[in-house]
Amino acid sequence: MNLQNSTIRLRLSSRLFPLFFAVVTVILSTAAGAGVTTETATYHSAALDRTTTYIVALPSPLKPDHRYPVLYLLHGAYDNYRAWTDRTTITEELDGRDVIVIMPDGSEFGWYLDSSIKPANQYDTAISRDLIRDVESRYLVRTDRSGRAIAGLSMGGHGALSLAAKHPDLYSSASSLSGILNLSAHPGKWQLDDILGKQPSALPEWRRHSVLHLADTFSTADVALLFDTGLGDKTGAVEDNQRLHEALTNRNIHHTYREYPGTHNWEYWQGHIGEHLDFHEDNFTTRSAGNAALKTIQGLPPSYTTKTLSYEQENRERWQGSALTSDTQPIVLVGSSTFAATTSTLFPGYQVANRGIGADRLGNVTSFGILHRLYCGVFDVKPAAILINNGTNDLYHTSVSGYPSVETAAEGFEAIVKTIR
């Protein structure tokens, strides 16, 4: 029997299944790897009020009476459910893994959210309710959250993390490759205005769906998180990812964030999807052992996260949303204890936002320090000027341990200035 050309059709009676009346089609295909087969399935989504499609990758042969953990893998903008299988060797990556992967259709610009202004765009409910119901009724997958994960790239990266934030009861791990994670920063792009409205009047709606503004949810969600981006990415994903990393760190929420060489393309996603599959498999194993995801970041001084979070709050209450002019935009002070105690009286006639933290370091994007905390603590103030007084603590460590070198400290300053500019 030629599986590539075979079609199995199942017609459901509207009397027996009034909520799921549909023509359900499953097209079987041969596997790209010896241990994986793929199927294309269609089902009726009540949320979308139409039939939609997904691809499922299955271990081969399937173990009898064995329920597999399931990963929902989302595509990006301009693409569809065939993107992962058409453009990557995802089936080869899955060979030998004990997981079923579902690749649904999220429309070219559906953004995996329920739009309040476009009734046809209800992809949150379509994925997190209708699709899960169909998959769990049809395949031998686990139906508990510890056996369910979600991942995606670009638009799908945002979809994966936002759906996990909105439905922590459904997903135990979530990951993003090159995700557009701060929707509010991208008005006018990728048809977002069509489903969220025009800024600034619709800004609350944009923030309601944006991963960055859902960060607080992860404080109690117990969702294992991984996200990464290529540093050559020109879509805005780099800043979005760095901002989310900073926001999660400020909240002491455990997560894994990585930066690599690369751009916003399939070469990057092909090169890193294996790490994401490893991450979710590790989570499935951890959950099966009865353990939860780590909830806090280890090794960060409590005074650091307390301060950074308070600065975010001060920005929201005092600076953001105010009609700042060139005369009222503040000077921001950034540094260690030498600036932390500085008062605005030293700058008569100016607004001052003090962002100093005792024992602070120059740091880098992926670990605490000035460079790490520029976005949420400093840039959100939209400062007229930034004054930096730091480096003493770094040089103290140089004298004790030999690291960082003076040259490395200078590079840290250079990176801070470049980021500010």
C-alpha cells in the first residue's frame, strides 16, 4: 500500500457529534527518517467556524498502549502548517525521540490570539481548546499538562509563550525561537493593527496579548521557559527578547535565555530546533519524576531584583504615559552605591530618575548588571540623558580573581554606550 497516496476519510454524524460536525481527513505520508512518520489531519474548529489543518509527526512504530507527551510546534508569519516540514529536517530531528509533535495552522498573520475586533481571528481558542481536543481524541498522547508543551518561531514564538502565559493549566513548558515578544513595539507591522486596533488608543489591547506584558503571569505559572534569538536579527526580535529576559529576571522567574550568531531565517531555526526539542524532553522527564520547574533564579542578590522591580513600578506610575517634553524628560543615573545615594539636589532644575543599585556591575545582556537592565529600568523613562558611574566593583573583582580584565571592563562600557545610542 502506497502511504503517500492513501487517504482515510471519516464522516461524523451531526446527530451524534453536534459540536464537532466535520469531514475529518487524515493523509498519511512516508517518514523522512526511519523512526518517524507524518500525517496531515483536518478538523472543524468551532472558534474559527471552519475546517482547518495540522501535521502530526509520530514515532514509528508506535508503542502499543503507550501515551506519548505532545509538543505543539507553531509556525511564523507568512507561513502555514507545512512550514516546519517543508523548510527543515524536523522529522530527522525527531527520530528516536519519545514525543508526538503537532504542527497546526495559525494563518499568515493570526498571531495565535483571540481578536476582539476581528471575529475570524480566534487562534488562541482554536489552538488551546479545539486543536487539543481533536488531537487528544485521535492520538495516543498524554492529556495531563506535564505531558504537554508548546514552541514556535517568530510569530509562533510569541504564540507559544503567550499561550503558555494565558493557559498555564495546559502547558508545562514553552519555548520560542526569534520570537516577536513585545507586540506593543511593532505598530503598523505584520497586520497587527487589523487584529488589535490602532495605537495609541488600542495600546491596552496590544499589551493584554503581548508576552512582555504577561511576564507577571509566569511568577506562579510553573512553566519551564526557553527563548533565544540571533544577534543579526533585524526584525526587532533581539530587543524584544532582551526586554523579556530583563523583565523575568527582575521578577526572579527562572528561565533560559540564549543569544547566538544568526538572523531571522530558516538556517537559524534549523540550527537550533534540536535544543528546543531537548529542552521539552527534559521537562517531560522532570515532570514525570514528580518535580516542578524551577521558580526562582539562583545566585542573584535579593537587593538587585527588589530594586529593578521597584524601578519598573516607578516608571509605570511616574514616567510612562506622561506627556514628557524635552524640558521634563529626566536625567537617569545608573551606577553602583556611589549613585544609588545621589539625590536630585545635585541637579537643580532637572527631573532625575535614580537607577543606582549597590554593588552593581557592568554586566552583560544575559547576566545581571547595567547592560542587562537598561530596557525596563532606563529606556522606558525615555531619558534626556543617562549618567553612568560604575566599574569600581568590576575592577575589585579583577584584583581578587583576575576577571574581568581591564580590557573586558572597557568592552563592557563600550557595549553599554552602543546599546544606549
